Amino acid sequence: MLRRILVGLDGSPLAETILQTVRALAARLGSEIVLLHVTHVPEMVRAMDPGPTLGEVVEQERVRAQSYLEKVTERIAGAGFAVQTAVCAGEAAAEIVRYAERERVDLIALATHGRSGMQRWVYGSVADAVLHGTTAPLLLLRPTADGAAPSPEVRRLVVPLDGSPLAEAALSMAEELARALGVPIVLFRVVEFVGLAFSADPFGSPYFDYQGILDILRQDAEQYVNKLAGDLRGKGLTVETRAPIGIPVEAITALARERAGSLIVLSTHGRSGWRALMLGSVARRVVLLASEPVLVMRPADAQTRPR
């Protein structure tokens, strides 16, 4: 399944917070880890005179990056998986995408706020660019200010759904991970009362049964997740379901915080109740607010008709 996991590093401790989660996954799945550092030479170097040539600067940065990656390898190497290193020169997101495609990477892993001195990778923007440029799933983690990381062991998978086929595209990855890791899946659909408020009577008629509408929507959401859960249980998986009323982003992050070791698995182009589940919308806010890792998938068929 996830035979090769590519980890983008920029030399900063914050970027490295993703490593423990990746290491735990690789140990359980037998995956190979590839540590990638992208060096970037500012345009100002081209005008330096006298001084080192551009080629010399690039080579100096390559040697420095390789030394750094070798030290990281020594820290994370363990039984059950291999670690490789790679150094590229260029723009971070473009090189990550290019390397992942060329080397047939199955998963790209990034911390979302890694920064370094000269390169200053800002992974919020890099993650956006990588997601829209690659077909590989993207594992994202938002480090805290002190660089702390959540529990590296994955103990359950939280899969947010909105009723659309594209959002359901995340189920295939969740199913494979749940089977390989031996963990339960939580299928989660939020009845969004904020969106419903706009469809209510604008004059606030006292005869409008707002609670009744919510009850119907919640019942429909419960039936939806229960049907999907039944299909997965028929394959031998352990599945829980939730269909709360609330705001999607807050509900997703709150559920993930309930239990250590949660991994959120979601698709980025599901549409309907949540309008547009794209990195830049719900998925981005989940990444920015969740203290747990988020596995973001871009379905191969982005034109599937939502229901």
C-alpha cells in the first residue's frame, strides 16, 4: 500500500515534527522513508561579484543538506523500514511534486509551518501547491509553537463525510490503513446548522419548525454513515459512526482530540453540505486547527457528480 513515504524537510525542528508519525507508520506498514531537502539559491547570489559561482553555492548547499539528512537518518532509522535521502535544487513545492512522481512515491508528508534560515519554507503555501500538483495523498501535521508533536502511534481513523461520492473517495485509503494497522474507523458526518439557518424563514416565523428540520437532517446523516459502516463491517473492520449537529471544522477537530492517536483522513473535493471541501476551505482549516495529523487526498476523478 504505502510502500514509499516522502518526507519534505527544510532543516528546521518544526518541519521535523512530522517524522515520528511517519516513523510509526513505516514501522507498522514496512514502508521505505525518503527524506527530501530542496535547496534554493536566491537570485541575489547570481549577481555576487567577486564571490563564489552559482555552481559553487549550489554544491555547498547540497553538501550541507546531505550532511543534515544523514544526521536525521541516524535518529529515525529502525527495524522494519529503510531510510533513503535525496537533495534537489529549485522551488520547494515543484521539486517535491516532481520527485514524488518520478520516484513513484505513495505518500508525501509535510509539517505545515516548517521554516529555515535561507530557504524559509512556509509549508502552508507549499502544502497548497503540492496538493494541487500531485496525485499522491498528502500527510500534514501542524506543529505547536514549542515543536511538540501528537502521539505518533495511529490508534483510530477519523473520516469526515458530506454525502458526496468525492468525499467518500477517502474511504478506500481509510479501509486499507485500518486493515493494515488494525485500528477502528470513525465515520463522521456533521449536520451543519449554520448553513440551515440561511434556508429558514428570513422573517423568523414562529411557525417554522427549525428543530424538526434539524432532527430530520440528523436522522438522514445517521442513516447515511450507518449504511457505509455496515459495508465496512461486512469486510471485517471495526467502525464507529457519529452524526452530530454543529460546525464541520470545529466538530472534526474536537472529535480527533477526544482520543490520542487519531488520524484524520479526508478528501479535498467533496461537495454538498460543506460547499467545497478544498485545501483553502474546510480541509485547510482542519489542517490549521487540528493538533492531530491529517491525511488529505485529492480524488483522481475530480469531476464526479456530487449528490
